[in-house]
Amino acid sequence: MPEPEECNGIDDDCDGETDEGGSSGQLRRSCETDCGSGYEYCYDGQWEDCDAPQPETEICDGLDNDCDGSTDEALAREC
């Protein structure tokens, strides 16, 4: 019997394709980092590639690059 598609490398919904779905054609689910939210996609039965913004090294630019809630911390003397 057809079942909702899951990220498992199996054609759960019996349509001849595996791990497909959504408007992108790929099965996806929500993911988050400290910097925000995005989606990760199913490839060969594995969840991969979260496209949420990633924390970066803090630099003197007036932005919270490492997404810890503080701006340019530990760089005060350089800024």
C-alpha cells in the first residue's frame, strides 16, 4: 500500500521515485542554526545540506556574525 514518502531510500508512495516531494522535487524538512532557519534535503535516504545561515567568525563590521546575540564582542579594541 502507498504510504507518505519518507527519507529512507525507498519508494514509499509507489510512484516509481524515491525520497521525492514538495515544490522543489526533493523531500525536505525544516532545520535551524543559531543564525536562523532553513531546510535540509533528502539525498539517497539521508538528510543533508541544511541551508540555514551558518555562524561565522566575529569580525569588526557592526553585525552579529557568530549569532550569539552580541555584536563585535571581544573585538572592541579593534573596532
